Amino acid sequence: MAGKQVICLGDTTDHGGVVISALDNYNINGRPVATEGDSVSCPKCKGVFQITSGSSLMTFQGKKIALEGMKTTCGATLIASQSLMVSE
């Protein structure tokens, strides 16, 4: 199993977008953690889109945690800015 970094509020995408919503009660190093269904702004696709998937192994209160490399509904790829990794 390869390790992947957890996505947090403010992390970016390969479309130049930014994660704009995340959990308000779970964070890493003071930054809220993003989950499947959270929102990402996308300047390339001109809108706000959702994270389409989350970890099959890591959840919080029933929500799947988003990991680096996962996609948004516009096709953007999530890029983590911190180094905490989880097995996936």
C-alpha cells in the first residue's frame, strides 16, 4: 500500500483551484481536514466543484477523508501541502 497525504482546507489542485470547505471539528496541524463532498474552487473550469472520493480506510464521523491524487467533479487532481501520510 502506498502512502498518500491528507488534504486540508486551503490545499490546491492541478487546475489552480483551492479547497474551500472542510470539517470544522477535525484538523491536522491546526488546518481543517477535507472529505468527500467538500468544495473546491476552480479557476480553469470557472466554478465551485466537489471532491468526488475519499479514503476507503480513513473516515471521520462517517465521512471519507480526501487524499492527495483524488479528483473533483471538474476533473482536477488534489495536491496536499502538508506531509502527514496515511496508507491507502
